[in-house]
Amino acid sequence: MKVPRYPDITPDQMTALHKYAAKHGRKWKDELGLAWLTGSAGWELHSLRNSHGPSWLAQFKFPE
């Protein structure tokens, strides 16, 4: 199976992800997925939904 190649995440998007995760705790990906559905995630995070999508979010891990 071919693994999709996604565009690089911008520094602003990474910062927004870190802030969202810190605010929402362990279930942050579930919360972000719901926010994407309702359009309430804010511009930086919503742009990730448009460019990367839910399957990307499910497998995303912060770089170490």
C-alpha cells in the first residue's frame, strides 16, 4: 500500500498543534477531529484539515 505524502507542516501550524494538544490533553486528536468537523479549530489548524486530513491526524506524532 502506498503511503500518502503530505506537504510539510509550517512552523505556525506546528505551534498551533502543540498549543491545542497542551490545552486538550490526552484526547487532543479526538477533540481536534471534532473541531475540524464543526469548523471551530481556528485558521492554522483548519488549514491542516484541508491539506492533510483526518487520516494524517490519526497517525501524526510530534517530532522528538
